[in-house]
Amino acid sequence: MLRERAAVRPWALAGALLLACTAAPAQSNFNGWLCCNMRTDGGWISDINYESAQRVLPAGTPVEITGYGRYRVHTLMNGEKQDLGNDYSREVDMGAFAHRYVVPTNPQRRLRSAPPAVQQAVRASRVRLGMTREQVIMSQGYPIASETPSLDSRVWKYWRSRGEEFHVVFNRRGVVEAVRADDPNLRARVTAR
């Protein structure tokens, strides 16, 4: 019985590796649009999306992926060189990481079908009660995978700076029911009225 199991293991392992290799998108160069509002210091965008960065590149910014580095996706965003850093989501394969942030359809097209108050909240990088998960991503970017490993989680954890964290809480239907932060000033900065 033990010998039979040992004989099966290499095939099972090979099958699992093949599945893993085919399941993750390859690290390829492609064009698309920025999925979400992302903050840049002028040449660097971190997946944690801290508020301290100089400016926001809005969801729907045209993106051309030009290559990859160590935990980096090299891009031209609206013709400007930007490195997209996988600083806190290293559990995500770099090909999948690139496909998260550079999407094939302009998110502004989907946003136009949202209520005006949601459109305004996304453009202001704020969260509004009743937003869908997709709208929160457009507004805030992805929660970092090291702290929110599943996008099906009821609570997504975000950081505004090194010491400022807030949580977006979804109900069973997948819409925002609360935004929580220990600091009321932080909560006011990230929540749309």
C-alpha cells in the first residue's frame, strides 16, 4: 500500500506543477488601462497605495507594460515611465499581479453606469456605503494580498500610511456596509458623504 502511494506522488506532483504553470498568466507585455486610482511619487507606484505619494493616476489611465523586474512591472502610463511595485502582495504571481492592475477594458466605461454619487466617490478616491467590490477596487486599488488573501473576504484591510489602517466591510450581497478606522479623521478622509 505504501509503495503504491509513493509511486503515485511524482505524477501527482507533476500534474499539480503543470496546473500551477498554466493557471497563472505569463509575464507578458501588453496594453490596457489602469484598474484603479493609484498614487505615484512620479515614477513609482506601490501596491499599498499610500496617501503620501505626490499624485493620483486615475482608473482608466492608458498603460503599456514594457517589461518586468524583481517584483516590478515596468510600464508607460499615459506615456510616462512608472514602475508598479509588488511590495506587499508577493504571494501573487507577477503575471497575475500585472493583470490585476492593467485591465483589458477601460474601467471608466463601467463606472459611467454607476449612480452619480458612486462615480464622484471613485473619482475622489473615497469609499461610499453601497459600493460594490469592483467600485472599491476602482477607488482604492486592491487590498494587499498579504493581509487580505481572498477578495471574497467580508473585510478588506487597507493602509493610508504606515500607521493608518482602515477596513472596508461588505455585506452578504458584496456591497459596502461600513468603513472602519480607529482614527475618526482617517475615516473621514476615506469615506464619501
